[in-house]
Amino acid sequence: MSVVAPDLVAEPRAVSPSWDQARLSAHGAGEALGAERVPLDAAHRRTLAREVRATTDLPPFLASAMDGWAVCGPGPWRVDGVVLAGSPPIAPLRSGHAVEIATGAAVPGGGAAVVRREDGSVTAGMLRADAVSGRHLRPAGEEAVQGALLIPAGSLLSPAHLGLAAASGADALDVVRRPTARVLVLGDELLDSGAPGDGRVRDALGPQVPGWLERLGVDCVGVTRVQDTLEAHLAAIDSADDVDLVVTTGGTAAGPVDHVHRAIAARSGRLVVDSVAVRPGQPMLLATLPGRRWLVGLPGNPQAAVAALLTLGCPLVATLLGRPLPGLGVALSPRELSAPPHATRLVLAALGPDGAEPTTHHGSGMLRGLAVADGYLVVPPGGSLGRQPLRWLPLPA
């Protein structure tokens, strides 16, 4: 009788948590990574680590909201010159005088209103028009006063955020560092080139998991193919000590060459989630590794692996990026859908005019349905529901 060394025995498995509880556990398994400073042109879709406040009033001076003339006192007004956007300040206006002015230009002292170009006319150097005090002016601090909070920490930076930061005078922003990952593709039956056959299949996860990770906000540094031995598993995990996330594909069940649990135990890892009551993707797992690393174990079937990545990987990455647990949407199911009594069911679907239509070819080992889907309809355990709104888990865009 063979004996397994104590340090290679994985922790006992608990009852599989619900799909919702697994998402919460994954989101609570980490904390935001450190901050780094990046220029504005590299900050799009990054998470802001430190708030942005106005360094000056916005706008910083009284400005013209129109092309026309800045006037002082009652008209008609003698036009004394031109003020363009970016021009240095000029002497204050005297009553009965005006300057031609461009949109965004600083209004000279004494300027009480701006007459739009289409509302006035100049004859022999004199401007005639009706003007109302304060009209067509942008007061200093109209948008924000100095010190006002412009963008709170934790914001996912949009193009508008970057424009606002630039307007406030920022050249760079402090953002949360993006996590890094290495994908370990497990399985001697997998081919990395050519047509499948003779009992072997093409690896369909190595080419796609890095793309999904990138869409979640992770920098994938590479893909390593690993043989079905415990020694090879341990060597691969050890070689990935320079990344935050180790993402494995396959080997999470209890088959004769499924070594992921044993490898985690051998490297003093701790299981956070060990299988989830969901279809597809139940034999997924999440573990912490020494050195502030995490291991996300995905099943070997392609669609099950993507469902597992969204269930455990997506919430974990959100935490590492300093973001809240991603919310779920709502989509109408035009068909009746059912789920097992004790498991959530994730149904691939494509959005259309009648709601979220389930795709065909959506078995856990299939990819055609995934290739045309927009996300998953979330069917609660024991549900047999039709033509009604369901929770919606979108695929990362």
C-alpha cells in the first residue's frame, strides 16, 4: 500500500459554496496592490489610487464663453483692441470701451458682459448692441474651486476623467499597479500545434486565457505548458514566483493525474475556495500562496474554465485593483431555463432584440457558443424560469 507524505496532502474539502458566496470569498481574498505613477496618456482604464483635487479654480480666471466683444459700462463702446485665448492680461477696461475677444480668453478687468459676434456690429470703431451685465461670462471657479475633489480614489479612469485631470493641471496620476499573471496549461493530452487526433486534443485555453485576463486588467507575462506529474507542477509554480497570479487550467478535480491540490499543499498554500456549486465549472479553486501570490485553478474544459475565471478570477482581480465586487446586470430570458436543485447554472447567451438568447453548442467542453456570446444568464439553484428577467454576468469587454 502506497503512503502519501503528510506535506503533500491537500486540506480537506469543505462543502462547495454557492456561486454567490464563492464570488464574495474571492473578492475578500486579497487587497489592493501598491500604487505607481503614470503619465495621463497611460492612465486610461486604470484604477485611481489617490484622489485628484483642483490645484486652482476652474476656470482659473473670468473667461469669455463666446466669440464677440467684452464691454464695460453702457454702450455704444469704442473698440480698443483684441484679446485672444492665451493672451496675457491687459489693462482694465474703462466705461464705454470694449475689446474684441475670443472664446476662452481672459476678460479684462472692468468687463461686465460679452456681446456675441452675431449680436453686435462695429462702425467707425464703435460697437453697437444690447448687452446684459454678466452675460456670456465664465466666472473663475464656476466648475470647481481650488481644493475641490474632482476624481475620488478607486475610480476606473475614463477619457473624461483624464480630460478633467489635465484641466486641473495634472501631468501624471497615481494608479493601482496592474496584477501580473502566468498561465500554466496542464495536461499531457494537449497539443500546442497542428490538428487534433490519436487521443490528443488542441490546447484551447493557452491561446485564450491571456486575452480574458488582459480584459480583466491583468498583465499576462506568458503561458507555460506543464506535464502531468507532481514534480512538473511544483517546478512550474516555483518558476512563477515573479507574478501575482498563477492561473492553472485542468487538474482541479480528483482524477489520477490531477495534482493541483497536492501541489498547493506541498507549497504551503491555503485553499480559499475549493469547488463551487455551479454548472459549468464546479471543480474550480482559489488558493493563496506564500509571498502574496494567488493561484486560480480553472477546470480543463474550455467553457467551464471561462465560467470559473469569471466566478473566482474576476472578483479577485477587482480587489487587487482596488475596485468593488463587479455588479451583475439584468437580462430577459426569452426561453424557459432550469438549474439543478443544488447548483447555480450559467447559461451562455447573446443579447438581441428579444433579450438574452441562449446560444447553441454551449457544453462545458465546447467553444462555438462562447465565441458568439455576450455573457451568461444566471439561473438560481432549482430554478425553472422562462420569459422573465434574470441576473446577467457579462463577458469582459
